[in-house]
Amino acid sequence: MNANTRSTDLVVLVNGFPRLSETFVLHELLELERRGVRLHLFAIRRPAEIVQQDALAELRAPVEYLPDGAVPHQRTRLRLAHAALLLQRRLGYVHGLADVLASPEYSRSLGVSAALLAHRIVRLGSPPLYVHFAHKPATIGRFASLLAGVPYALSAHAKDIWLTPEAELARKVRDAAVVLACTDHGRAHLARLADGQTPVHLVYHGVELKGRTRAARPFETPRLLAVGRLVEKKGHETLLLAAGLLRDRGFDFTLRLVGEGPEWPRLQRLVHELRLGEHVVFLGPLSESEVRLEYESADIFALPCRKLANGDQDGLPNVILEAMAHGLPVVSTRLDGIAEAVLDGESGLLAEQDDPDVFAQHLGRLIEDADLRDRVGEGGRRRVAQHFERSANLPRVVDALVEAGIVAAAHASGDPRSLRAVA
């Protein structure tokens, strides 16, 4: 797909916005605006949660929610969109529409959403498109790209990589002008599918390193912290089973769980069955500033992520990097993405997934050994400074889009570290 003349305008498509679990999207958008890019932000879904993100007020671009393509009353809008696209692009539109209709992942509702987005893109002057997530957003984005005749870039993350059928994912990757991945594990998989047709770059999301680390206070009742959506792949069941073993081995502690999700009722029942009510606190969803306070007052961060039978798994959870940035010793599991940041015995401790006994052993070691806590906590903060600091990684997103001809940033990154250093 040929890139248009470089533009400082960029259409961005995301699944839902804003979302508490996707603060990295907001920080990317802010970096693009800082670099002089004018954003046109579209989301497929409205947020199902009340989102309090400290930096949200800084975003200049308004968000426009795509109409639901499955709703019958979109028929009139759809006809107008197709007519306008045909008038604007003539034969190019006919070829694009033929490609969309021939695509194995085509459905009427996805086609409607794509046509309405393509119409908006053309009305905006046909700026390029940047899509977050390789499942539904990339399907709509790829179709809109074909209909509007604009190039698109793709940023892929975790579930969207591992649950999208390979043939479908390969089409999306090969049709993109450039692809970004937030773990090297994901990058390698996407690069294999790209087969040399599309550049695939590793760009970590990154976290903020400045600010307070965990508070200096007497180490009395150890405070364990887990932050993340209450979904199966986060491994909260393993964490609670490990907490039960810790209690049985005579350890006193408090385990604070931040987040909400479909596993909440089941996890509450498990707390009751294990008689952990005096040790476990469910805090629900918290704002960024509230989560920051939890990091600062915790002693140990624990998140035993797991790969599910269907292949779904985390990439590198930002909450692990945030905990490391705060100097917290981290206990997690040997998943490929996590192991890129957490080096066992150096910047954290790792167990195999679904192993509450070893996980409890690691937690017990950290509770008992202050030197170990300090060593792996400092090692984690050091590793974030070396590889995962937000201020170093965000400019690489823009640099990748500029290098691919997707967008022309009005301002240089000001960061001497090149994109190729992590590509």
C-alpha cells in the first residue's frame, strides 16, 4: 500500500476510550500531540467504566464513537457513505470494496463500521490511519484503509495477537505500512507473519520513573499488592492459594487487590473458602493517583499471570513495570513477555504458572529477607531505567510512524536514542 504525502494529521482508531487498563494509549496520543500531530480519535465502544486518568485533561483531540454497524437504522448513513466514497475515489473505491467483500473476516456489521469510518477519513482530507489492537479494531481499520485509499499502521499488544487466527493476523500485518509490538515475544511472532513485507518494531510502552518509590516505614505487617483486571489470565486464583499457604506457614500479611472484572465473585468465594478474610482486601478499580499511593505503601508486588488453554496471555503488564519503577520487589511467572523485564533473582522472582507452592515460597523469602527485598527492588527500578522508561520509549512510536511515511511530526523527538536501537 502506497503512503500518501506525509501529513501532520492522523486518524487513530481504538477499541474503547478511555480505559483504565490502557493508559499507554493515552500517553501515546499525548506524545503525538506534543510532536505536532493533529489527531482525529475514533473509538468503537464507549467506556463501560468511570475512568479517572490524571493526564486525560491534557488531550486536545476529542473522541468520536463509531456508530454500531449492527444497528439497522445505519442503512441511510451507509448508503450516503458509499456514494460519497464512490464519488471521491471512483475505481479505487470499487477495487477497495471488492477486497473488503472478499475478505474471510468480513461481516455486515464490520463492513458498515468500516465504511462509516472511511467516509469520515475522506471528509477529513484522507489522513493516514493508526490502529491499536489487532483484533476487531484492525479488521475495521484495514477495511477502512482499503475503502478510503489511505495507509494504516498497526500497534498490537497481547490477547489481540494470540487469539487472532494466524491467517487473518498475517493479512492485517502485511497490509499495514508498519507494525509496532510492545514485547519482543510479540514482535518475533508478528515479524514471522509479516514475512519481510512489513517492518515490525519493538517499542515498549514504558512507565514513568520519576517520583516517590515505596514509602520508608517500619516493616510490621507486610503489605502485598496486586493490580490488574480480575480476569483468569492474571492468575489471582494462584495468588489466593499462595496466600493461604503463607498463612498456614505462620506468616502475617495483608494482600490488597486493585481491579475489577468477571472473576470477582469467584475470587471472593475462594477467599471465604480459604478463610482469608482477615488478610485479603478487594479495593476495586482505582484512579492512577490512587494506584500510585498503593505502590508507595506496599512492600511486595505479586501477579502470577498465566497462559490460558486458548493461547490468551499477557504481553508485559504495565502494572509490573510500574511496581518495578516504584522499587517494589516483584513476584510473577515465567511468561515470555514478563521475562523480558523480570530477570529471576535480579529484578524480581519468577515461578512457573499455576504453582501456588513456589509462589508462596518466593513471597515468604521476600517477607523474611530485607536484603533480598532491597536487592531485587533496586534491580527492578534499575532495569526500568535502562529499558522501560516512558520518556525514552514514547518518541520511538512517533519515529516509527514517521519512518514508515504514516505521519510527519512537526517537532523532533529530542531523544538521541534511535528507533533502530530497539527494532
